[in-house]
Amino acid sequence: MRSIDTEEALQEWIDSTQEQTAVLFKHSTRCPISARANGEMAKVAEEFEPRGIAMGQILVVEHRDVSLACTDKLGIQHESPQVIVMKEGQVVWHDSHHAITFDNVSSELTSSSR
């Protein structure tokens, strides 16, 4: 999973979604719910990165400016933890907190790749 730690890296990641389906995970290193979601997202990355799905992660405490830029650029409300799936430059799905499970994200990725 690629670390997105600058606004430039965020824009590159967004631009890459024109070419491929991509997943962005906004993770708080201070939140136990986010720690659980991080484990789920590690499983998603293990399963889907080999299939060509780009995976990115923003650490929302350490890179608050990037997290805020993400909210502005994508036009979705900030949550943490939060998972965002993009395809062809558009947000096609996002969810947060306890909804971030391997099953939920993989189901969305399977339907988005059709």
C-alpha cells in the first residue's frame, strides 16, 4: 500500500484513477477502530494489489494537510477511518468505521472492476 504523504502524491494518486481502479484508506494511528480497519485493509491490499488495484494510505494525524486536501478534492466528508474507491477519476464508493471490512471492500472492488 502506497503512502500518500504530500498533496502532490495525492494528486498523482487521483490522476492514476483515470487508468485503473484505486483504493484510498484514511487511517488514524490513534484510534482503535482505525487499527482494526487497518488490519482489514492489509488483507484487501494482499488480495487486490496483485490484480492491479492501486492501494494508497493517508495517515490523517501525521499528514493532516493531505487529509484535508483529500476532502476538498474529492468532495466527500472527512471520516477516519475511511475507505474510498475511485474509478475513471470518480469516487464510486466510500465508507467508514466498522463498515471497513475485507468483505465489504472486496465486494465493492469486484463489482467496480466489471
